[in-house]
Amino acid sequence: MSNTLDSQIEGNNGSINSITDRGTQLPGHRETDKFGQNRDTVYFKDGVRHIDFVLSYVDDKDGDKKAERRREFEANLEKAGLELEAEDKSESGDRKTYYLKIHAPWEVLATYADVLKIKVPFKASDIPKAQEVHLEWLTQPFRLPDNIMMPEPDYFTAPFDKSKVDFFLIDDKDTFFPPSTRNRIVYYILTRCPYYKEDCKEEDKTGIKRLLNNGTYTSAYPLHDCKYWKKAEDMQCDSERYHLYRYWARFLCFYKKQPLNLIKKYYGEKIGIYFAWLGFYTEMLFFAAVMGVICFVYGVLSYEDNITSKEICDPEIGGMIVMCPLCDKKCRYWKLNSTCLSSWQSHLFDNEGTVFFAMFMGIWVTLFLEFWKRRQARLEYEWDLVDFEEEQQQLQIRPEYELKCTGRRFNRITQEMEPYLPFPSKCARFCLSGATVLFWTCLIVACIIGVIAYRLAVYAAFASVMKDSPTSKIQLVGSLITPQLATSVTASCINFVIILILNFLYEHVAIWITDMEIPKTHLEYENKLTMKMFMFQFVNYYSSCFYVAFFKGKFVGYPGNYSYMFGKWSMLRNEECAPGGCLIELTTQLLIVMAGKQMVGNAQEALLPLLRNCTYSRWEQDHDLQNFSQYGLFYEYLEMVIQFGFITLFVASFPLAPLLALFNNILEVRVDAWKLTTQFRRPVAAKARNIGAWKEILNVVAILSVVTNAFIVAFTSDMIPRLVYLYAYHPGNKATMRGYITNSLSFYNISQIPEDNLPEHGENPSWYRDYRYPPGHEKQYTHTMQFWHILAAKLAFIVIMEHVVFVVKFFVAWLIPDVPVGIKSHIKRERFLVQEYLHNYEVEKLKMQLSQSCSLATETAPLLPSSPSKHRVLSECI
């Protein structure tokens, strides 16, 4: 595309007036001289030409070199056909910032709209819209005014062709291209315009991005159309920013539908797709949250029927069972009833409803993804994005790729020379990138191992400071905080801090290695960065939860033969689960990391400074706002996808996770909207037909969530051992859970324990949690047959649950088509009509040309010396 710009620069050399010759006042417009001009405007001083982009800069110590770059760059912009108007620093509020306003005239817009194949309307659509269900009285409180929901009528569109201007619906050339399209075209030119002299071509001296990086310009941005808190004074302005703030960005509108069409029109399709996805995800969370609350309420209502917890708390049962110490030397014997409170807490989340909820979430995630595909297909049709990928893929080549890839090769398809990255260089860059990602992943694992070591060491420290008798209750501060709870909470908080630090560091590394790979297109760049960041975040956020869910308490050993983390010399004995299982600890870990991440994210967004200065000019007001970087949406998607992982991968341990996510997302939609409308400069409009690589990531997480939840119910929860006892090992004829606690414990003769494991205070006959034969048995301390029955039941449950959920998932995916039947028919109908109208247009145009040729031939025929008859001339024309 740089060739197009170079030819445009050469073809317009000297055709545009100089920057200083701009002040002509046209009749019928407000006086705009320096003594009384309206500075809160989006027009040049003549009040006619629209400001499509603004560049700003300041004088500094390296001023001469930067001034030379600016002169060459601005001269080339003018050669490309853009019109410029300068604002001296004496006219700015801070008296040190210069502003350069840019306007794209019709010729430039038409040329690049043709190059970029931008779709524009050529006829009002006559396809009837689907009739909505007549429940207006029910949906009215959630609806916005029609002019906000549908800011523009529906049209048939076709890629713009400069040679067929009369084919399109052009009422006014000044307003035919909306501001979002205008700033997109201007930005396309800015990123490819050189700033070197004609006689000295330096290929790396190209584009506004490099000029921003080296400080030649301080900012480049399109303008908002008005203040966000009041309408524009110019009646020609639609005041779309004001409407977005009033009907969308305020938190009091949280129950209203989002004006997606207005968002798309003002910010572009890429931002519109994000908010459409976020809104749909939030709506679907409502159903998951309701089901999670029902499961939690079931746990509360079945509180009194929890026989297992009653036996633990019973002084005659749990109070008489003395348990083996949980660490070597420092830890003491403890009575089982000291875990009474944690067993009650565990029952709230570890009950019969857990299995049902885990299966429900496996189906819910499928419904969410399938219905989103349908919603996305509808948006693609309504926003003219159906053929976007095929048409625009080759037009999205990054300027950085064109500059850094000095090699050229012949493209047999386009029949043009194009830049390319040699294979050896590509391989070397890929290997370096992969090694960097692997190093940082290993760093996370090392940090997790450090946190585990902390848990083991600190637990022993907590236990050693306890007072009372050698068989005391496990308590540290009051009767609520046990060493297990204190260790779990502090370790989770430390892990969360480590997560934030590693995230901050890795963000810069991920961008650096992605830039180093030199992706060819913008889409390829985003996909590469997305995969790197998500892989890192996946390990960073979820590794601690995976440890608690699938490793803690699984490799403990038994008294006299304990397992150690770094070998016996380390004295760091592997952690054990509480008698009620590790599920409550997984719940604690999940709650701290998930809730902490959401609170930190929302706090960072909500604490942005509120800028509201009425006296500045429109370009100065926007200059003082924060820049919406190219990674702005990326981080928003990443935050939501990480949350999606929390509510799907580990939801069996915490049914209230979807409810927390729902509350967070209701706030998130409005906070993101508030930031965009009030705190950020207007982003350059960009197109996107879907959510990109995030779609595949969501599919992978959805499949993985079925497996993780099946393993959580089987191995982390105590559900399967209880069911096996209930139906196979209960005493008597009636199925009951009485006696389960003693059945799930094994006895150990403490006199046989090695001296290294022996507590400092006395010897007691002790119990431990496992299914092993007692001392004196011919198979003493080996696993009993019940252990193998339980293991078989766990594996069988995993296989059955996975197959049931996957069968339902695939059936639902097959049952629900990705594209609604009505949308398919509309797409086919519109394509047919577009081709028909184009055909009729070409036929009519040909007829007019033939008619003009015949008229000319008829007029000149009598003047010819030996002209044929008039009828013969007409027949030849026809």
C-alpha cells in the first residue's frame, strides 16, 4: 500500500495550498478570527472543513532535527492531498504546545475508500426486518430511545468504486463518509507517509508511529465530536459522544440495553464487537449465577442433615479421636472436633448439588459459545462484515513489516513484488520467542514452588506457637483461625501479589518478543500477542488453584513413611487435606485470587482523573485525555477471558463464582464505557468481524473445564468416598452416613514412628486420614480394598461425567446452527440484489454511452463524403 501513497504524493505535488493560507472566512458562518472564534469546534477556521485528525508537538532541546522531520512529513502529507492548518503555541492553553489539524478532502477520501474497499450505501434496504415478540410492556424499562438504538437506517452496501460515484447514495460529499471512516483513512495515510527528502530515500523514516516514538510529535488522535456532558452548539453535529455518555456510560443505566449500533458508528466495529460480546457474556452469566445460588442455598438448607459434620463436632466421637501431628517435631497431636467449623463450611460447597452444578456448567458454557456464534453472525450481517476478512486481509499489512523486511519477492497471485521475511530469520525469531515464553513459564512454576515451601514452613511455625495440652484443639487466634486457615489465606495473598508483579513484568516482555517476530498483518500480530499473553496468564493465575485441587494431600504417605517436598533432609513434609477434604481450601484460593483481581482491576479503572475543562479548544480538551493504545481492547479481553476461566475451570469448588462475575461485569460494562467516553481520546476506528483468537481460547477453556470439574468432584471433593460408603460400606440394612468418619480414618501405633517424626510432647494412640490396614494386620499400613473401590468409583465417575457432558455439548452444538436461518437467507438475498443492481447500473451506463455515440454519429454522418444511410448508422450503433 505504500506504493499507492507514493504515487498519490507525486501526483499531488504542489496542488494544495500552503498551511498558512487557510484563513478565508466563508459567508453564512460564524466569525472565527482570533478575537472571537468558536474554539470548541471540530472544523477548521473557515467553519467548513472538518478536522479529521490532530497532531501535537512541543519545542525541546533537539528542536532543529525534529523540526526538519516535521517539515518533510507535513510537506509529504500535503502532496498526498491532505489539507493542514496550524495552531501556534501562543493560542494554546499551556503556551508551549503546537497543534496541526488535518482535513481529508473528497478526492483523498474517495481514492483511499476505493483502495481499502470500504463498503458504502447505494440503496435503501427493502428486506423486511424480523418482527420482535410483542412484549413491549415487559421490555420497555430496558430499552433506549429508538434514535439511540438505531442511529442510521439500513442500506444495501457495496465496496466503494471511484469510477462509479453516481452509483452510490451521495447526497453530500462532506458527510458521505462518517467521521469514523474519515479518521481511519487519514490514519492509514499517516502510518505510511515518509518524512525523508525525495533525493535521499531512507525506508525506515516512514510513518507517524516512528515520529511519535522519537518525540517529533507528542500525540496523534482524531477528535471527539463534542463535550460528553452537553451537546455541541453546532446543530450539524450529531453529539454522539454526549448520547453515549447519557444513555450508556452512566452506572444508573446498568439495566438498559447497550446502544451497540451507536457504539459501532462512533468508535468502529472492533470496539462495538467487544461490547457486544461483553454484554452477551454478562447476560448469560445471569443463568449460571441463578443456578449457583440455588446450589449454595441447597447447601445451607441441608446444613442440619449433615451427619458427617455432626460426628466431627460431637465430643463423644470427634472429641475422642486424636489425630497424628500434621508436621514433624513442632506440631502436636490434635483432636478431630477442632475442625468442626471448617467441616460445616466445607458442606456449603461440597454437597450433592456440586455434581449437578458441575455438569450444568459444562452444558452452560456450550450454550454460551453456540449462542454467541449466532449473535456474532447477526452482527456481521447488520454491520456489513460478512466478507470483510477476505477483502481486507491483504490490506492490513503492518507498516513495521514493510519497513523491517528489506527482502522482496514476486507474488504470483498479485503479480507484484512484496516484502518478505526469510525463513532462517523467521525460525531464529520463533525459537527465541518460544525460549523466552518457556523461561517465564518456568519462573512462574518456581514462584509457585516457593509459595508451597512457604506453606509447609509457616504451618509448622503456626503450630509450634500453640499453647495448651499436647492434645489441644487446633487454634491460634480465638476459636476461628486455625493454622490451616492462616497458612492458606496468607499463602493465597502472597501468591496474588506475585501474580501481579509477574504480570506487570511479562506484559512488556510479551510485546517485545511479538515485535521481534515481525508479524505481517495486524491480525497476525494480535493473534500472536494474544496467545503469548494468555499462555502466561493461564499458568500465572491458575497454577496455584491446580496445586490445591490436584496435588495437595495426594502424595502425603503415612506415619512412619511420609513424603517430603525436597527430600527428607528439607523437613518440609507434604501438606495434608483437612478431614473434610481440600475443597474448602480450593474455594478460599479461588475467592482470593478471583475477587482480588477484579477489585484491583476495577480500582485502577475507577481512579482515573476526571478531566472536565470547558475553556480549552476541542483539540486541547482531547489532548489532555489519556491515549487509547492499540492494546486497550486486548487487556479488556484478557481480563474477561481470565475471569471466564475462573468460573468454568474451578466452578465446582465455588458455585457463587458466577454471581461474583455477574456483579463485576455489570460494573465492568459501565466502567469501560465511562472510560471511553470521558477519559480517553477517541480511538482510531478499526474493523473486526469477530473476537479473533479469543474465540478459540474460549473453546479450549470450555473443553478443559469439563475435565477439571470432573477431577475436582472426584479427587478434591469428598463426594465419591461418601457415596461409596453410603451404598457399599454402611453398617446395618439402612443406608446411612453414620460411622463414615471413623471408617475414613486409619489407626497408627505411634510407638512405631521414627524419632524424626515424633512430636516433642508425649506419645498417644493416633489416627490419620487414609484407607490402610491397622498395625498387626498381615498387610499392615497397605491400602485396603475400600481404597481401591473408591479409586475405581472416582475414575468411573470421571469417565461417565465427561462422556455425558461432551455428548450433550456436541449434540447442542449440532442442534444450534452457527448462523441463524433467517440471516443466511438475508445474506443470500442481499448478495443477489447487489449483483442485480450492479448489473442494471452497468447496462444503463452502457446504454447511455451507446446513445451518446449514436447521436454523435448521426450528427456527423451528413458531413461525410460517402456516408451510409441513417438507418445503417443506427443499426450499427444498436
